[in-house]
Amino acid sequence: LILFIPLLSYAQKDVTQFFDIPVDGFKPQMINKIKSKGYTISKEYEDALEGEFNGEEVIISIQTINNKVWRVSLSDKYTRDEINIKIRFNKLIQQFQNNERYITEADSIISKYTIPESDVIRYQFSLENKRYDAAFFQKSLKYDSIKNETDLLKIKLDSLDNTKELISEEEGEKNLKLLSQLVKERINSENKRVWFMIDEEYGKYRILMFYENGYNEAKGKGL
């Protein structure tokens, strides 16, 4: 039991982080932790905070399920026109793509999510019901170490294959175990979701961003 409790505490901490604060626990404590980062209680919105985030003035709100925090939501305080919201959205794509803290979908993510110059957002919103959003995942605590081990083993196996040598049963089992662990850490990472979208309001636009703890979201229990 003494050994089990620290392991349980470690596992509980591997959730989505906002400013290195776990998106977890109870709402009042979460609000106080965010306030400690320099944010102030909003005068316009109940239970919300405001301040600067990534160079933008934002409104921050906390959402709960069964009294447990599952999402931190950020909304641009000020709206933009169509040209500038494209620039802001595409810049965020590049920032997340270049951040080693996140798992992305390889090179495809830029072309998949970036808004082309030819897109007329107001037309896409009103007539095509198109939604502009992009999702990323914070790496689990063990993801990088397992990924590095897997890559090193792959290099070794490729070199053996080139020399027509056979791998040992032990090496084969180790490879399968590492691949299984990597899949597990990928799944864990997918519970640490961060995504953002363009929101339209009377012909003006703003970015909404969400830091979500997938372990605390509703799973349909009690339906």
C-alpha cells in the first residue's frame, strides 16, 4: 500500500496542464492557482478571469463535470476582422506545431488546418457551415522516453536487417513491448487535448481555446 499510493499520485498528475497547473481538482482552487499567475477576476463575466495569454488579452473560464475541473476555456477579449483572424489562427498552428510539448500529426497538420488565402471565412461560415478548428495533444510524461527507446531499437533492427542477421527472441519481445507501451502513451496523450477554433459574432471573429482533461469529461455514465 505504501508503494502503491505514490504511484497513484504520479498517475493522477499526468493530465493536461495549463500554465503548468493540472486541469483537475475543484473550481475554486483552480481559480486561485490561475490568479497566482497574475490574472484578475473579470468585472464583466461571473467566475471568469482575465489577463494576457500568449500576447493576447483573454477571458478565462473554468468548466466542471461532477464538480471536477475538466476544461479551461480561453476567449479573445477583442474581436478581429477576417484578414487578421486568419493570421492569428495560422500563427497558432505554427506555434503548436513547433512546440515539443505537443504531439502533432507529422507534416500533414500544417496543410490540414492552415486557412488558405483563398478562403472567404464569412462565406464558409454562413453558407457552407464550415468550422475552423485544430487539435493538439500534450505528451504524456513517459511519451518521449518510450519514443526514444523505440526509435533506437528500430535503428538497430534496421541495421540487422541490412546484414541479413536474425534478431533474437529477446529482442523481438522487447520491440513488441516498446511498441505496446508507445501506443499506450499515445492514448494517454490523447486525454490531454488542447484545441482552438474561430468563433463568429456579427461579422467579427475571435479565437476560442480549450485545455481539456479527458479523464474528467463526461463518459455517458448515468444516461
